[in-house]
Amino acid sequence: MRKIEKNPLNVEIKAFKALPGDLQRLKRWIEDHGRRGAAMEGAGVYWRLACGVLEGAFGGDIDIIVANARNMHNA
């Protein structure tokens, strides 16, 4: 897991593993920051569990984008 860091655009970045406990922490982190949208690479099958956990954020009032990994670079 990576620590929170700042990039040149002053955007907070945090990495989470694809394990159930870590995904629950991701959900809480998104809710704590009031972010009602998430985008992730649809690589392999790992996105399915993450998407399932995030669908419960904000009582289901969240926009989730699963994109082709090729289109996510430099986004």
C-alpha cells in the first residue's frame, strides 16, 4: 500500500489492495472525502470486487467508471 502523496496538480493519491478489508477502507476513504465518483482500470477480475464494494458507498449514490486500462493512462 502506498502512503498518501501530493502530485504536481495537488491531487491526493492513495493506493489500496484488492482485499476485502482494504476495499472497505477504500470505500470509507471515498465517503470521508465526499467523492461521489470513482474510476478504475478494468484489468483482470480485480475490478469486480472493488466495484461491488464501491456500489454501496453513499447508499448507492456514486458514479463508478470501469475503463479500458489503455484509456486510463494520463487521464
